[in-house]
Amino acid sequence: MLDPTVEKLISDHSFVNYCLSKSAEDSTFWDRWLEQNPEHREVTDKARQMVLLLVDQPTEDEFQIERTRLLNHITAFNEQHKPRVRRLWKAAVAAATILLVGAISYQVWMHRQDSQLANTSNIDWVAQHVPDKKMMHVALADGTTVKLFPGSNFSYPAAFQDSIREVKLDGGGFFEVKHNAEKPFIIHTDELAVRVMGTSFNMQAYATDNQTKVALFNGKVLIEHQGKQQTLSPGQAFVWDKKSQSAQVESFDVAQERQVSNGLVVFEHASYEEVARQLTRKYGVKWQSDIAVQIQFSGTIHQESLEDVLNHLTYTTDYRFTLQQDTVRVQQN
């Protein structure tokens, strides 16, 4: 692409697929293109932020809450940034595919970058909870972006003051960490800490799950766990089994793992409890059973309807799974 702009990039179908990790082929192409054209990295990063901000369609209540929060945030900016706001607004309107919410969010993100957060004497932590059936995009003050999975809890400072960038995760997410050699980025969970310099990876660390997993796409990460350290290379995953208290490093299917951030759920000999937890996050349902359910379910679920998933469970196990309003009832066949 010659003379790329934000408007050109967000209108390019393959670039959007790259931003949303929908195509391994497009991801390879754009990674290689960025390596060959490093002078365009800044405009590419801005376009990626725009794409991520436009993915989610908020409900009316969510829109009103976010609108009020953003307006309050913008009002608090120093008067000297007003011209910058107007310039960014015109740029956003120029793109035909830009929605109002995305344009406002984009301006707020740009202000965070330009202002350098000069007044950082009182830093607040921001806590985000992702409801079941939802995903959430978060843009941190340093340029790092996170796509949080359903049922996740994520805490981060409004600004990074210290020599390290630290956040807390109970849940899952796809991270694209902004490189800063002088300020390592550290994700804390109940079980471990993941230290990165600048990279992209999936992480699933729900406190209620039996397993914690970090799958690295590119870059390099250092896992700190129980006084030990483990370095990962691209294509490797660190897996911690809470029941057996054992850790291992294994290779993974990169194309499949990229789809996890788009809603793919992978089961490998999963128990009833694990199936129920995962499907609750994906579909927002409750579960009811008057009997002990013993299954080992393997398979993948992506865009299937809940009815199709329950039918598949019924056909492949000794139990009948039926939906009654918002509750899945499990009975012996």
C-alpha cells in the first residue's frame, strides 16, 4: 500500500482481518509489511486502535454510560488541547466507516498519548468487568491494547508512573503490548506473573478454572511462577495445571489459537464443570442438574447457536441437555 493513511487502512478488508486476528494469511502479510515499512508503524498503530474501538456495538445503556464518562474525561483536559480535539474529530468524520462512539473513543485515546498524562500525582486504578456473552477492547495509556474475553476482570492504572507497567487479570484476553525496553509490562494473576517487553499473545487465567495458559504469537515473554522462570518463544504455550500443580511448555495450533480471541472455545476431555463454565461465559446461561454428571467432552465451538451446542452434547454423551428460558437443564438419557 502506497502512502497509507488511517482512512485507507481501516477501509482495507485484509487489514481489518489482521487487526481482529481473523486470518492467519492476512496476519502474516501485515506483519511482514510492517517489517519492510517501519516508517508507517505509527499510522498503522493508530488505524489498528480505530478498528478495535469500532468492533463492539454497545447497548443503549452502555452507550449512555460511556458517553457520560468520556465527556467528563474530555472536559477535564487542559484548555491547550482543544485545537487537537477539533483536528482529530475532522479526521474521524472523514472516514466513511467511522461510528460516533468510535470517533469519540479515538480522540480520548489520542489525548492520552499526546498529553503524556502530565498530571500524574494522583493515579487511579481502573477496574473493568466483562459480562458473559461480551468481549471488551481496552486501550491502555502506553498504547497497549487488550481484547478481554467474556467473564473477565481486568485492573490497570489510568497512567503508568513507575519503571514497570503492571496490570491484574482474572480471566482471559488477547494482549498486544507496546514495546518499551525501559518499562517492562507485567500481568499479575492468582498463580503467576507474565513479564513482556512488547509482543502479542493470548492469556487465559480465570481464578475458577483448573488451568492457566499463556500462548505466544510473536515477541518474547518471561513467566514467573513459584520462584521459577520460563521464557517462551513464538508458537509456544505455558500451561499450568492447578489440580496436579504441574507446568509444561507445549506447541500449539497458531491459526486455531488466534480464533480464541474471536470467540472460539476449545475443549479437550473437558469435565461437566468445565463445559458449564465455558458455555456460561460464551452464552450467559445458568445450569441445573439433580444428578452427578460425568462427561469428558472434546471439540470446538465458535459461532454455533446454543441450541446446536446442547444438541451436540446430547448426541455425544449419556445425558440430555435442554434449555428452559435462561437455564440449561441436564438429565440422564
